[in-house]
Amino acid sequence: MRGNMYLLQIDKFFILEKFLLVGFIISLSMLVAMYATYAERKVAAFLQDRIGPNRAGIFGILQPLADGGKLFFKEEIIPLASSKTLFVIGPMLAMITALLTSAVIPWGPGLPIAGRNVSLQIADINIGILYIFGVVSLGVYGIMIGGWASNNKFSLLAAIRGASQMVSYELPMGLALIALLMLVGDLRMSTIVQDQIGKGFFNWHIWYQPLGFIIFFICALAECNRTPFDLPEAENELNFGYHQEYSSMKLGFYLFAEYINMFISGVVMSTLYFGGYDIPFVNEAGLGWDPWVLSVLGFVVLMTKAWIFIFIFMWIRWTIPRFRYDQLMNLGWKSLIPLALLNMVATAVVVLWLKK
Amino acid sequence: MNVTEILFGILTVMALFSALLMITSKNPVHSVLWLIVTFFSISGHYILLNAQFLAVVNIIVYAGAIMVLFLFVIMLMNLNNTAEPKKNRWLKLVGGIAGGCLFLVLVAALKDSEVKRQFTEVKTGDIGLIKNLGKELFSTYVVPFEISSILFLSAMVGAVVIGKKE
């Protein structure tokens, strides 16, 4: 056998830096998701002219900890007639798939540590964006398995709604992505970000793919099960949806996974269409600043963009009412897919025309 | 034994184990879930062969879409032991003999083939990377590729026509 020693060639520094990065990003996703729950309650309160949580700590800043503590100490109930293993696996899968997506996102330009250029991306794989797509398509199993294992008709119906919604909205999402990939010519996330750096912010893909972005955004709302597409947990039709039978931290995981998904989809949209860690109107390479400062600044910029998306998600949730199920399916199959196809063909024509 | 061989061993055991459990488990939903685990371990093998595109497409298409539809149908049918029709014992015997014959033929056919003496070469070649694969598909194999895409299109149109029929 030849040429198969590649896994042993990895040096210790590489493993250490990747472990640190993975640990950091997972804790970051958790922290952001925690404070997204707080932000959601504050935004809801603001939009409804209330005050919102303000008891735990100043401005209620400790509210997420209190919520988490409450969920941990609640009684855990597993229904007698449920399929127990799957009942436990459901929320686990929801959480795992939510956290996995962050692996291919470039969080900053890279740091030089002890003579090595440490990339701020866990894995810069050849298939980049397809990996995100694959993990997102697996997100449906958390809902389906949880809903089915609860052995409850409402949960099952909600799970099936969720599954068909996610499968349907993956199609226009993929088609919108194809148009973007034709512009870049590569699937690597790092190349997609590099492609957008420069010219103030007029190199950002949003200027070339406005329709594609709108389609992607709508699909991201649907994939995260956010209002107006939160049909799987429509409480007036299905009691509480697929997590009706869940209690304590298992329920917490389902709710928490939704916020992580929101954060990650905000990051993905910033990376794909809004320049990722690119600082608008600043020529980073020309500044001659320390790479550490640039990396931290880039990271802060990316986080700001992601938080803006999270805010828009919340704004939409507390403004727009829920779709009816047939409206949801009609929007997905009869409006978004033809639009995305049109966008794809138009982009292909323009790309070919400009290359000649 | 290096890391690649260990990974190959783990993935192979996982694939065979989950495939066996898929056949033997009584509950159809569990069967589908084990089949998904099988797909994952096969995707792992693709990654060992450096066929990243194939691995991720296998997950997106099979685990992410087709198996979801399988689960969908099975969950809605609400299959359980009482609803299952009793199978004839002779039918089982005949099925066993037929399957055994197929197995025997396959073993006999592959026994002396080249494959046995070749080790799988992992992490050589980069044909599985997306750029090379795309170039091959759209230059050398463009005709079969387009024909198969027409086949898919006609299948989709057929499904819509059948679905529309009142």
C-alpha cells in the first residue's frame, strides 16, 4: 500500500489548534444561542410595547442562565408508550446537526502563531458549501425521529409537516446557491470570501445576486422553522408540535437548536452574500496592521453581520403571521423554485457572455 | 496498522453491522434508520478514497432526501405487528434458497477475480474532487450524463402526471 500515511503526517500543533478552534466555536455558538433567546424576548417586548425580562441581573442579563437552570432541574418525563431510545436520540440529533454546520465557515483571515499561519476555519474542504447543505438536510431527522418516537398523533403530524417543509425548501435554496457558485467558480468557503474582498463593499455577492439572496433568505427562515414558516410547532393547530411530549432539557435542546440554527444561518448568509469577515470600505491588506488586529476585527465584523440577521429573523417573527400549510407549499414549489431557476439561467447567460 | 486502516476497519464494521440490523430489525422505522447509518459509513469510505463530492452527494441525496421520504411513508402507514400479514413458511424457505443461490453465484464469480489481489488505494488520485469530476462528466462522459438527466426529467414529469390524476 502506498500513499496512505497522510493521517499520520498531521503534526501535534495542527491537532491542538483544531481542537482549540472547535472548542471555541462550539462554546461561541452556545453562548450566542443563549443570548439570542434573551434578545428574542427583549425584541418581542420592544415590538409589543412591553419591558421584557428584567428581574435576573441588570436589564435581565442573567435571564438565559435562569432559563437554562430551570430546564435542567425540571422533571424529565418519557412517555410510557414511546420508543425510548429514539425519544432520547431525537433532541441529540437536533443539537448535533445544528452545531456541525459551523465547521467550514471561515471566521477570520488567519493568525500567525509561532511562525505558522493558523487558519480560522476548522476545515477548508474542497466541497465547502455542499457540506453545509448536507448537514442542513440532516437537520430534519431530529424533528422526524422526535415526533415519531413521542407516539402522539399531533407530534407525528408536526414532524411530517416539518420534514416536507424542509425537503421542499432545500430545492430553491440549492438552486439559489448554484447561481452564486457560478459567479465564484469554487465551492470552498475561503474562496467565496476572498472573492468578495475589495472595492469598498461593491464586491459583495449581494450586488450580483439580489434575487438569489432573497430566495436563500426565505429558505433559511423555513429551514430554521422560524415564523412565518413555523408550521411544525403551530400551537393553535398542533398543540405544541413535534416537541409536545418533551420536557426538561430535552425540550430545551430542541428550542436551543433552533437558536443555534438561526445564528449559523446568519453567519452563512453573511459569508455567502455579505463578504464574510470583510470589513466594508476598508482595504485590509493596504493598512499594514498586525494580522492579529485584523483577524479580531474581521471576526467582530462577521459577528455583527450575523447579529443583524438574527435581529431581522426576530423582527419578522414578531411582525408577520404564520402561513397556512397550502400557502407554504405553493410558495415553495410554485414561486420560489421557478424564480430560482430563472435566476440560475440568467446568471449562467451573463457569466458566459462576460467571459467571451 | 496505520490510522487509515483503522478507520477503514471501523467504517466497514459499521456498514456491515448496520446493514444487518436493517434487515433483521422488526420495526420498519428502525430499519430505515439503520439504512441511514449504512449510508453514512459508505460515505466515510468515499472520503477515505478522497471522493469528497461523491461522499457529500450520497449524504444529501440518499440520507437527506430519499430516506426522509421513506420515513415519511412508513411513519404515516403506522405499521405494527398486528397489521402485518402472516407469511407462509414455505415462502420463507424458497426465499432463503433463492437468496442463497444468488450469494453462491456472486462468491463463485468474484472468487478468482482481480479485485481480490488488489488493495484499495486510499488518498491517491484526485478524480473524486469536484473540479476533476465535473471535467470528466462534461467531456468524456457527456452523452451518458445528459441521457441519464433526461431519464430523471421524464421520471419527474411522469410522477407529476400520475399525481395529478384524480
